Amino acid sequence: MDVVTTSEVSVSMTLDDDRRIEAIERDLAGFGSVQVERGLAIVSAVGDNLRTDPASAVSVIAALGRLPLRMVSQAASRRNVTVVLSDADVPAVMTRLHAAFFQMAEAGR
């Protein structure tokens, strides 16, 4: 497992190796309904500012605009914010994050 999120009614997780996905799906079906989605990617923003400034995590999500996110997770260390989204949206996400965090920092120099 790479990313796990939980809520009151569900558990979501990502797997980087789907060779045993059918067996995993069968095993998990004993606990509730299971939905497998393919064609998704993981993008993470990492940095100490995420830990020290809570607004940084909000800025990561805000930079993505209206792109549909399947999962959002922040590590216990609070040094990274991870999103799961469509593979097709990765180029746009990278462009937006770069513009929000790197071009803005370069402009301030």
C-alpha cells in the first residue's frame, strides 16, 4: 500500500502492484463493498513548510483548482500532502504546482 485514507464509512488505499488485485478484492469483500479503480496517479508535495504552516497544505489543494481528486492524504509527520487523481491530469497538476510554488518564489527574489 502506498496511500491510505479513512472516513466514518470507508477506507481507501492505493497499491503499486496489482498482480494480486483479484485476490485482495475477494478478501476485502468479506468486510464490505469493494471498488477497484485504474488509471490513477499519486502526486505528493513535500516540504517542512507543510508541517510548520497549515496554510501550505491548503495552498497545495487550491493550486489544483477544479481538477477532480480521488483521494487526499497528509502524512502523520505533516511534511507531505498526497493526492490521487487521473493519470491524464498529472501534466496539469505538475504545471499548476510548479507555478504556485516555484514561479511565485522566483518572482519574489
